[in-house]
Amino acid sequence: MSTELIDRYRQVKKRVQQACEEAGRSSDDITLVAVSKTKPDEDILKLLSEGQLHFGENRAKALEDRMISVNEVKAIWHFIGNLQTNKIKYMVDRVNWIQSIHKKKALKEVEKRASDINRVINVLIQVNISKEDQKSGCEPDQLKGMLEYAQDLKFTKVQGLMGMATFADDPESVRPEFKLLKQVRDEHIHLNDGSVDLKHLSMGMTNDLEVAIQEGSTMVRIGTAIFGERN
Ligand SMILES: *Cc1c(COP(=O)(O)O)cnc(C)c1O
């Protein structure tokens, strides 16, 4: 069981490395976020001892519980799911990255809670790149206002954009969505100032990490290929 986990993990590292080579990029530029969801803490501890540091959860309560039960200072925690503003206060004392900020109100809440405890939180703004789900991120035309607002924040660092592609079996079919996220980033990069530095693009999951890396991803969020199928 655990050798399978480590084998799968090494396979994923290989896929990332190969995709980088083919795209003429350095694998140092890609952060691999292991998305554990319902899998046991034990798996996370094994991956930590294998050198994996970044872990993601898509549910606020699951992340909160996980950060406490794993309780490893070297682990770097990402929240990647649908974010309700009223849940921010429960994660802010331990989370390192919130990837799914989609409105100014959430930025404001992160800033308030983070400043209360004098802690800096990295965030990504989630942009809706899939035409299917209206709720997954802000619209590209809302981004400018959010970034201008974020420039003056002190405890909230906007490090880039995150996108969720449409669910599809054929990774080629989501290439235009990854291209769109990169294009939206390029169109807003002139707003880099103060606490805004759009250097990251979080895109790519188990099925489409190669295409995402070809299109400029700097963070891939991988669940199934590392932890195995979920129920
Ligand atoms: C579950 C999840 C992932 C990982 O998906 P896999 O296809 O299992 O790799 C990535 N991002 C988000 C937001 C998720 O909810």
C-alpha cells in the first residue's frame, strides 16, 4: 500500500519533469501540490518523509482538521476549494496559501484575520476559465478591481491566479482554458505593485498536468495520480 503511494508519487514527479523538459522549462519552476482530500494522514506523513512539502485540501473543515492532526511545521498548506468568507477565520492561523479567492470581500477578510495574528498569507485569485461553472472564480473583468485593492494590503500577498478547467477526458480540450488564464495574467501583470505579484499560475490536475505545464503553469494540484482513486 505505502510502496504504491510512493511509486505513484515518483511517477507524478517524473511526469512533471518530463513535461518540463518537453516544454523547455525547469522543473524547479513547478510547485507540486499534493491534494489529499479524503485520504489518511498517514499518506501525508509518508509523502513528507519523501520530501513532498505542499499539500492541498478543497474543504475548509477538512483542511482545518488536517493541519491540526498532521501537525508538521514543515508542511505547507493550501486551500484550493470553494471558499466561503466566513470560513477564513478557521484556517488563517495555519494555512499558507489560499488559492481560491474570488471576491474583494474575501481579500478583506483574509487581511483582517491575518493582521489580527500578525501572519502573512499567500493567496491566488481564482478566475473562471471554464464556461461551465459560474461559481468557480471571478470573471476576468473583475480582476483589475481586486488587484488594485490588494496592492495596499499588508498581510495578504497576491502571488498569482488559479483556474479550474472543465472536467474532460481529453486534456487537449482544456488547452484553450489554460491559455486563457495565462492571457488574463499577462493582461494584468502591469498591476504588479505592493502586495500584488502575479508570478504564479495554478493550473493542471491529474489528467492534464502536461498540457498545463506547456501553457505556463507554475503550480499543479494533483490528487488521484498520487493518492489513488477516491470513493
Ligand atoms: C480534487 C482537486 C484537485 C486534484 O484533482 P485530481 O484530478 O484528483 O488530480 C485539484 N484541484 C482542485 C480544486 C480539486 O478539488
